[in-house]
Amino acid sequence: MMNTTESTDTGNTIKDWWNAASNEIEEQIDEAIGDVARAIGIHDFYSAHVLDYCEGFFTPAALPNDTVSKGDISRNVTYCSNTTSMHHFNPREQLETELANNKFDIDLSKLSWPEEIDDGLNALKVAQAAMFVLYCVAIVMIAIAFLAAIAGLFFNDHRLSSFVNLTIDLIALLCIGIASAIVTAIAVKASDLINHYGNDIGVSATSGKKFLALTWVATVCMFLCCLAWCFDCCVGKKGHKARRGFGEKNNGYRSGSS
């Protein structure tokens, strides 16, 4: 019988050594790429928002390694643009501006920047403009709904008050719901587009989960408000009469007893 223990241990040792060497080489390459990117003036990340964008570097390292875990890496924002209505972040323009300010003769054509990213993001301009308008209308309608709800407490015609509030809330729900759907579609489409065509040049994107969560929570809240006013519009008058009848009966009981 042939004993293969020694050869197996040797094979495992070589495999472990190769994996360790490969990981170390990969980390050194990633660090070198990050150093080169900073040297030519490119930031580690760009964060696009509804009204502006921000840029900065990851600290203490761009990628996790043996000494730095993923949880230890944080964003250090170094610049944010001015707040602008109908804002549209164009990564090509921003990168070209930063590359033009460095001392190296490097532009996006030499970095093999995919034209498909520009075409895809430009196609989203109309959707971004519609999203901005809808958010503005939604904010105004939500503010009006809040004031109308307060005024409804002092309105004599309870059913009419509920109907007016329901109408205002429905308009606000429609605006915030469509705006939330558009911003979700833009975030998913843009990140998928950049990840698909930018993977070969080391460019990736993620959607802003916190903002998406916030906008959908606002949508759900408006939906619940609509349900409350709808219920109040249907049964509120009956409840109002019952409360008023109970009050009159109670007052009569006091008058008789006195």
C-alpha cells in the first residue's frame, strides 16, 4: 500500500502558501491602485444626491486587508457641491475636471472610460427632473395636509372636513409615491449601469439605502393618513352624532336631577 500522507501535506503547504501569497499580492495591487488614483487627483468615492454631490476618501484604507477590517473603514468627505435644483451628477465631467488639474498627461480616454455609462446616465436626466418636481409638490402638499388636519379639528361639518383632508392627502401620496418610485428606479438603474460597464476599470456604485428607506417611510405614512381620513369620512359623521347625542342626553340628565 502506498502512503500519500507526506505528499498530501506538501501539497496543502504549497496551496496555503500560494493562497497567502496571492492575497498579499492582491492587497498590494489594490493599495497601489489607490495610491495612483490619489496621485492623479481622483477621489475614492463620489456620492450623488438629489440636490448636490459629495466626494472624499476612505480612511484608514480604501479596501479591507489583514490589519483593517471592513467595519473599520469610514468615509472622509472632503468636498460637497453647492445645492442646486434639477441637479444632475455627471461623473465624466467631474473626473475630467480633476484629471485636468493634475501634473500628469492623463485623461478619461487613456483610462478607457466606457461611453455606455455616459449614455445611460444622460438618459436618466428627464427622470431626475421629474423626480425633483414631484418631491417639491409632495413637500408642499404634505405641509398643506398638516395644516388642514389641524383646521379640521375646529370645522363644524365633520364629513366635509374629512373629505377635504382625504383629497389633499391623496394628492400628496400620489406625488411622494411616484417620486419614491422614480428615485428607486434611478438608483438601481444607475448603480447597475456603472457596475456593468465600470467593472473592468475598477469603478463600482451602490444605491443609497438610507435615503430610499426614508422616502418610502414617508410614502407609507401618507398612505396611512389617507386610510385614516377615508375611515373618518365614512363613519365620522355617525360617531360625531353619537358623541353629540350622548352629550345632550348627559346634559338633560343633569338638568332633571337638579
